[in-house]
Amino acid sequence: LAAAGLIAKVIGALFRIPLMNIIGTEGMGIYQLAYPIYAFLLVISTSGIPTAISKLVSERVAVGDQRGAYRVFRASFKLLFIIGLVTSLILLVGSPIFARMQGNESGVYALMAIAPSLFFVSLMSAYRGYFQGLQHMTPTALSQIIEQFGKLIMGLTFAGLWIEKGPEYGAAGALLGVTLSEVAGLALVMGIYRRRRDEIFHNIRLAPKFGYKESESAVISNILSIAIPVTIGASIMPIVNFTDSIIVINRLRSIGYAKSQATSLYGMLTGGANPIIGLPSIFTIALAMSLVPAISESYATSDWDEIEKRSIIGIKLTLFIGLPAAVGIMILSTPIVEFLYRNMEGAEALATGDLLAILSIGVIFLTLIQTLTAILQGVDRVIVPVRNLAIGAACKIILTIVLVGIPSINIQGAAIGTLACYGIAAILDFVAVLK
């Protein structure tokens, strides 16, 4: 997963850098305006339910219940089919309303272009969750790479073809490429499942039969009991980012910035600085995805020594990655921006570099949050990280409203708010894990 995540992030960087050069900071701002709404709807199908699937599957496999593990997959597939269809329709039909709320009506095309991908990602999540529960990470890893390759090729192609009509069309073309890349990822995991279906059914036939057979409604109830708290936790940051997309642009306009200037500043933060901050988390996201089924397996057999051992290793690996990455990004913030975004003028590069320097400290906290959340989820403390992130998010919203409205701070206020959010949540999670 870490290897695939690294490849995917490199491809993602290869996508965003030329994309910024093709559609400019205003186009990137529109592109990023679409993402918070999409991400919020996406977490419903890609965060809580896949985590629940992997946890429930691994627990059943740990005690030899292969049939029960497969029942979890079948029930979750039906559930995700419905969720994907509904969320796609919500985004497609509601795109004009969302665009008006964000203060940039031209973003409607970007929202419409990415809406169908919610359905395809939902179906893919069922397969990924099942394979992760079996502790087979290759399907998830390969599909991530295919997604990024598809986005790189098709997204840049459509962005380049449509940019002549305006930055809003260039952003929409890039997001259409995202939708098509999800179709490719789904096709891949379905192909892997079909190749391994005989092996899966063979293992089911050889497994001992358990006297009690869970009904489909009971399985769905178990999935939702885990998925809902995890989904709420995972949706907090997309909600905050969506709130950011409303607060930041409107607050900047209230202190004298034109719509295009405010959108460009938002693009510098979300399209320029934020993707770089996400690079070190490649490894910790992979680590977290592996920790949930691994710790759940030990928890199902009450092996607390193994839980402690795996938790300590996870935290050490996280700090080994997060600390040096944060220091390196902070020291080299402006040179990194100048190297990656060649079309940025001096003032834009310097402003983006300043945002990156502020956010770099958050790398330590962000990577820790991912690992600590996985540990807590593995031992059925799914509510704790949700509560902690909600506290951090509330602080971020308050700080963003106050600081962005100060002319001398402006867009940097949003970065400071994000840093505070991650710091508060990470500290509270760490205390919970120790407890």
C-alpha cells in the first residue's frame, strides 16, 4: 500500500503541477471549490463502510468463519450501490445550489463533471474493503495507481482541450478525467475479484460451518454500527473544507479582494500548498489501512500484547516519517513551490511558500491522527477520534473566520486554522491511545 501510495502521489503531483500550469490559479481555485463537496459525499462510501467491512471480515476470518466474511461483502455491496447512486444524484442535481453558496456560479460545470464518480467509487470500495479484511492489499494498491494514471492522462487531456472556453471549463475537463479514472479503477478490482472468485469459494467450502447464520439485515446493522461513527469522523474535515470554501472566499471579498483574486488565493492554499502537505501521509495512510484489520484480528482473539506491540510500531513509524518531513518542507517551502509550479510569478510563489511553511508543522499532527485513529478503531473506540477531530475542527472554523478577515493575515488565517485543528486532534487522540 505504501509503495502504491507513493507511486500514486507522484503521479498525482505530475497531474496537479501541469494542471496548475494549464488552467492557472483561478482555474485551480474552481477545481478545488468542487472538491470539498465531492469529498464530503465521498467519505460516506469510501471511509466508514470500507473500514467496517475490513474490520468485520478480518474478525470473522480470525475465527474461521469464511462464510460470514463473504456475507459481509455481499451485504455491503448492495448498501454501497444504493449510497453511490443517491450521492451522485445529490451532487448532480444540487450542483447549481452548491456553486451559488460558494460565491462562484461558474463552478457548476466542475461539480457536474465529477458527480458520477461517486457511484463508481462506492462500488469499488466494497471490493477494497473485502480484500483489506482478508489482508490482501494488492487490489487496493493497484486500483489506486490505475486511478491516478487515468486522472493524469484523461484529466490533463480534457483540461487542455476545454481551457480555451475559460478556466471554469478547464477545471471541469480535469474533473471529468477524475470520473473516468474511477471507472478504470472499478474495472480493475472487479477483474481481480473474478480471477480470485474460485479461490474464495474454495476457502468457504473448506471452512467449518457455524451454527448461527447472520441475516443480511443483521450484517448491515453491524456494518452501520461501525461505519456511521467512522463516517462522521471522516466527514468532519470535508465539511470544514466546504465551510472553508464558503468562508475564505467571502471573507476575502469582504476585505476588498475581487472574486478572481479571492479564488486565486484559495487556489494557492488548496491547490498549491495542501497537496504538498499530503505527500508524507502516503505512508501513514497505508499504515492506518493495514493497522485496522491487524489490530481488529488481535482484538477478536483478546491478544492485548500483540495489540500493544503493533500500536507502538505504528506510532514509531509515523513519527519516523512525519518529523523529518515537516522540518524539510518548512525549510524548503518557497523553493519547493518555485520548482513545482513554474508558471507562478514571484509574488504568487512567495505567498504559496509562506502558506506551505505554516502548514508544514501540521504534517506531524496529520500523520499521527491517521495512525492513532486506526488504533482506536481497531479496539472498537470509534467515537473517540470523531469527538477529538470535531473539537479541532470547531477551533479551525472560529480561527479562520477571525483571522482571514484581518487584512494583514488574509489567506494565511485559513492555514493557521488548519494547523490548530490537526494539533488539537492529534494531542487528544494520543492521550486516548495511552489511556
